[in-house]
Amino acid sequence: MSGFKGNKAALPQKPCAACGRPMTWRKKWERNWEQVKYCSDRCRAQAGKNVS
């Protein structure tokens, strides 16, 4: 089990485009952090419905 042992406060953050909650950088988003807009699949789906 390899848990994160660093300082999470030092990771970059930005607000979710749908709900506005702060998103903290994740290793999964390392290559496309600039293109990440939504914190979850639910927010991505919600944003798609509000386009009309």
C-alpha cells in the first residue's frame, strides 16, 4: 500500500467549471492538467445539459 506522504497543500488547485469547488492536482491529470475543467463525471454531465 503506497499512500501519499507529501504536502498536499503545496499541490496546484483550480476551480471546477461546473460547481466551483477547488480541484487539487492529481497524478492522473499530470499530462493534461491545463485541459481539466471538471472535478467529476457528474459535473461534466451537468455542464453538458446546461449548454442549450
